[in-house]
Amino acid sequence: MTRLLKEERGATALEYGLIGALIAVAIMGVVSTLGLQIQTIFSTIATTIATTP
């Protein structure tokens, strides 16, 4: 019985690890996308400022 309880804890820890990894990948994707959009916005602003007399 004790062995079964330990195996369930291991499985639960593995599940939490997988969920954490999935969340990390999702966050990396969002940050990457937002980073590119912010870079485009700042580039546009810099170009506008540079070309304004």
C-alpha cells in the first residue's frame, strides 16, 4: 500500500512538471510575439522622429 502511494506522488509530480513545462513554452511564445510587435512599434517611432523636420 505504501508503495502505491509513493507511485501516485511520483506520477503527480511528473504531471505538475509537464504542466509547468507547457506553461513555460506558452509564455515564451507570447513574449516572443509581443517582443517582435514592440520592436516594430519602436522602429516606426524612431523612423518617424528621424524624418520629421
